[in-house]
Amino acid sequence: MTDAALVRRRFLAGTTIDDLKAYMEPFADRLGYKFNTETEFVDEVLASEIEILELTGDVYCPCRVRTGDPKEDAKIVCPCIPFFRDQFAGLSKCWCGLFILKSIDDGGELLGVIDEPKDPVDVPVFRLDDLPPGQIRHVKVGRRDIAVARVGDEFFALANVCRHAFAPLAEGFMDGYTVMCPWHGWRYDVRDGTTDHPDADVRTFPVSVVEGEVFVTLSPRG
Ligand code: SF4
Ligand code: FES
């Protein structure tokens, strides 16, 4: 079966969770995926998709941000597996955890969780315009809290935890390439996570921007 046979179906208002399941299950199956084994979670995600359908006219992903550009947003209509096959293969799941690889017996650990992927994976976090230059914001990537900073048109990502007393760095103050902790003023270089306090550097993550979307790359810890 080729991807050409995977024709996307449009849904109308009044669609039920069972309607979505009946369409999505064989679609995902042909791509090597199945619904998460956590059925309550599956129903919650599909209920969110139905709410989005009623509001927008299509079943856009509940864990992704729509851009307003119909061509771009077509890539996050559920199931979006064909557009993100490499990334999902590295995670064993789709971004939301609604779908998991058929080989996974227990999807309980994969509910919306992106943690220690086997291979590096680029995780979309927000649209380029969502973070003005000179600002820093918190993003949750799976269970991990990350601060993404923007300096001009450059983006940097670092662990969102100050090593002094665990303040959230994303609530700190940007000064050039430095973020100042909001609690007691320790300063970290957002480019490499270094600080002038001994043994207190924080982990950093590669960031890329592709077609207006900002991605943080997660890798297995070395
Ligand atoms: S990430 Fe999962 S839930 Fe979201 S659109 Fe893709 S397949 Fe659907
Ligand atoms: S918690 Fe960051 S400087 Fe104290």
C-alpha cells in the first residue's frame, strides 16, 4: 500500500469520537502506527479534536499551534504522521502520543511525553513570531522544562532551572546573550549555558528554525 492510497478525509460538524476512530485507525495502521493503548487518553485527545473541528472546520492537532496559513496548517491535521515520519520514528509516537508504533505494547509511558529519544529529534515548540527579539520563554518538551531565548534572529535553548536555588530562568531578564535569574541574579550565557559560578552551568539544546517554526533538538544524554 503506498501513501497515495492514504486519502485524507474531511469531517463535518457533528462528527463523533467513533467516526474519527473508524477513519484514523486504518490510516495509521498503514503507516505502522496504532492508537495509544491508554484508551481514556485517546478519547480525551479525540474530544479535543472534535472541539477544534467545530471551531475551525478541520481536525487540527490539539498539541500544535496553527499558523493561519492553510497550506502550513494542513500538515497538522490529524493524523499528521506522513509529514513527520522521521521524527515520530525516533519517538515511537506522534507529538501528542495519540498514536504509537504498532510494536509498542504499553503506551502509558508515551502520553504526550517526549523524553530521552533513541535518536536526536527536532521538536517544534512555537512559531518564529511568537517570541520577539530580546525575550525568553518557557516551553515544555515532554517532561522537560526548557527556556528558549531569542537574540536578534538567533534562538537558543537551555534548561529552565537555575542551579542556585532552582528558579525558572525563562522568568529572568535578557541582556544581550545573557539571561539573569529572576531570584538572585545569577547570569547565564544562553549560547552555551555557562555561568561564572563553579560547576553550575546548565544544559543547552540545539535550536533550528524551519519555515517559520522553531524546533528544539532533543538527544539522548551522552
Ligand atoms: S501529533 Fe498526533 S494527535 Fe497531533 S495531529 Fe499528529 S497524529 Fe494527530
Ligand atoms: S535561584 Fe537563580 S540566582 Fe538564586
